[in-house]
Amino acid sequence: MISVVVADDQPLIRQAVRDILGDSGIRVVGEAATGREAVRAVERDAPDVVLMDIRMPDLDGIAATAEICASHDGAHTRVLILTTFEEDEYVVAALRAGASGFIGKGAEPEDIVRAVRTIHRGEALLSSTATRALIERSLHRSDVPPATWGQERLAALTVREREVLLLVAGGRTIQEIADVLTISPHTAKTHVNRIMTKSDARDRAQLVILAYESGLLTPGDGSAA
């Protein structure tokens, strides 16, 4: 059975999510009203998934996500961000911190359940295309320059791995990457896995962020910088 911690500073939302998940056979093992409580809940309960609100007291959801994803206790825990449409920039920061996806607070109950199951399987909740659109909206609004962390990770990649990263960021599947580069799907998948290892990325969504924030991919036309 999937175990979940629900982190939100609004008791009604925590209760609503608990009821939705419980009715679907997903076990809520803890709740948290602050980011700090969320980190402690992961240390205590070792849940499979944390549903994390962004705006919380004591420690916000972004900082809490970063602590969880970087800690030994949270090594197997996936973070699903609860968000509103107005929080694009925060969502990008949360994905960069290690979150595996996001879902709106107004989502239908079945969508929330599906999201938790998707995250638990080790998959990113959103497609590369959706991540890319989200990042572009954020960068166009805030004019954020490439992040230093992204440039450092890009420097560790080979020329071929950069080619593969660019294709991943463009939303290409493993088969499509193999076709474009005239390599086998197995080799393409190996390249993607090596990139994730070198960049300490948990899923393909984080690879899209790496491509943008390293400057490899530029907003708008999707060309290499």
C-alpha cells in the first residue's frame, strides 16, 4: 500500500486530501502544517509520497522539498507539489529542488489519486512539453539568467550527452532520440540514465530544467544557446 504525508497549512485541505486518498486505498501516515513538520514527518514515517503545499509557515514547501530530496531519510520519498496557477515560478523552483511533479489544488479527486500513483511508480507527473511550457512562462516573466548549478552540471556532460539532453528537453521519447541520433533505443536510454546520474536528477522533468537553467536551451524557439 502506498504511504503518504500530506503537508498543507490549511486543515480543511489536509482532511479533504486524506479522505480522497483513503477512499482509494492509499494510506495517509502523517500530516504537516509547516515545511519543518513535513521534513520531520518524512524522517519519522518514511512515506512513499509527500503532497507538499508551497506556501507554508516556518519552512516553505520549496525548502522542505530540497531538504527531503537531499536527505538519506527521503531517498525513496517522492514529492508532489500542490499548487495554484499563479505559482509558476515557485513550481519551477520546487522541481529543481527535487519534486517529481505538481498538481493543482482544484484537481478532481481521481486526478489526485492518479497523480500519487504515478509519482509512486517513479515517473514524473508531467511531460517534458508541459515542463518546458511552465519554465518558459516563468523565465519570460522573471527574466532569470541561467543558474550556476545548471552550468556546473552541464560541464560534466559529454558532447553526445548534451545532444541527448537537448532532445529530452524537446519532449522526444527514447525511440525518437534513437532515430534522430541513429543509435539503438538501449543506447539512448543508457545516455539518459547517465545524464540523470551525473546531474543528480530524479526524472526527465528535472532534465528539462537543467537544459534551460544551464543555458543549453533558450526560451521561445527551443534552440541551443
